[in-house]
Amino acid sequence: MSHAIEAEGLVKTYPKGVRALDGLGFAVEEGTIFGLLGPNGAGKSTTVKVLTTLSRPDAGGARVAGLDVLRRPDRVRRVIGLVSQRSAVDPEATGRENLTLQGRLYGMEGRELRGRVAELLERFGLAGAGKRVARDYSGGMQRRLDIATGLVHRPKVLFLDEPTTGLDPEVRADMWRMIRELARDEGLTILLTTHYLEEADRLASRLAIVDRGRVVAEGTPEALKSELRGDALQIELGDGQTNGEVHRALASLAEVRDVVLEGRRLRARADDGPRAVPVVLQALESAGVRVASVTVSRPSLDDVYLRHTGRRFEEADRAEEVKTR
């Protein structure tokens, strides 16, 4: 299959030496949903800005729909749709007016434009609210209108930058359904940025995990998780435990590996989780380490992130929040 998006060696440095992109590169096949997964501050939004011609990289290059984003920015803008993190709709205009204005910006008019606007209002469940001002829409309705606005001119590639941030779980799940249907029915290539692990797992047919401006892993969600052999063990320890006691208790066990202790939470990997649990519990008990609970699960994208970056996804997200305060 040919590539709808190609990025190679992208570098972008902001003032004060902040390196948002550090040689980032990936390729997206036509007609697929591709996820850029990473914590806040990983470089996802900067990547989208470069690919949508809103920012120029310091080094590297990219092509979208076969067009060089640096040499043909005007042509690139004609074939892409962009839904940014913050709503871009005019809150004082109606839903129908927002879509009509967007179409006119792309040279659409008359029957073609009216038909497209009506089609999108119906598709996104906004037909009954088309004459209401967007200010009165719920958060989920505004987000649906945002995506509809990005589709008016029938783009070849749609960029969704953190499309479900701030939505409640039920609305988010409904948005996932709509995005999947869009890719299927419109034949779109969709690049989705997200810091929600479940969103990337459920939506992306292929994804790149981004950390500190680099792609650290790429593949289908299942392939990335299957690289981690066996099961994940999570053990909640009782009070008063020390790193030394825990690590000494498990150091000689062939049944477990990749042991990480974070406070009272012990994480490890095992080829056969259920069989390893009694062995681990006996070793901890012999060392005087009290266990509160044990959970065995299949590998997750969080485990993949930990393997490639040395830290958990939630930890990286928190670190970025502290940095930007």
C-alpha cells in the first residue's frame, strides 16, 4: 500500500532549548487510522503542526498525500482536514453556519455545499441542532461539529489532535465509534494523537509511541503487546516494606523478570502468570514481606511504554504536568 503520510528525521527546537522533536519519523498507509501515542509534552502536537504546514521543522521533511509540506504547503492545505485540541467553531454561529463558512473557504457553493452540510449534520447527529448557536451545544456536540467542520471539503487526510480530551467516558466511546465509521465510510486516512492508552489500543490499526520527541516503538497494538512475552503481575504490598527485602526475595526466582517496585506497588513479568503467583507469594512470605493483593493480566500498551522508556505512562504524564505549572 502507498503512504498517505511520511515523516523523516523531524527536528524542532523551541526557545530556551526545548527540543520538541528529536529526529522523529514514521509512515502511514492510506485508508488507515494511525495513532501517535505519548504523554503530554512528547511532541505529538508539534508533529501535527509540521504535517499540517502550521510550523516548519528545523530539520527533516514530510509528505502528506504525496505532497511535500515544505515545498507545497498551499496544496497540502487543500487535501487535509484538521481538528485541533481546542474547538475552532464560532460559538455565536449556528452549526449549519459554521459548516457553510468552512465550505466557502474551500470554494464550495450552491447545491454542492448545501448538500454536504446537510449530510454532515445528519451523520454527526446534529440535524436537529443545526439552527442552534454552537455556544449552546454540549461538549460532545461541539466536538462532533469540530470534526464535521474538518470534513466539509472532503479531505484525503484528517488530523485529529487529542479529539476526546475532556469528554466523559460515555461521550468518548461514542466518538470512537464515529471515528471508526469515518475511516470506513469516507475512505479517509486519519492521524490521531492521544495520551489515552485505551483510545490508541481500540482505534488505531497501527501506532507509533512517542517519547521526548522520538518514536520509540511502532506497530499494531497487538504486535507491540505480543513482543512482551507472558503475563504482567501487579502486587500490592503491605506497609513497612523496603526495596532491599523485596528484591532479595525475588532475585533468585526464574519464574519472574523485569521486577519494578514503585512505593507499595510491585510489577513484574512472568511467562506463565498464574503458575508464577504462588512461587512469588511464598518467596515474599519467607522474606517477611506482606502482600495485600495480586493481579495477573495480559501485557498492555502501558507495559510497552515502560519497556521502551523505562518509566510508566502515567508517571511521564505527571512529570510533564509538573514541568508546565
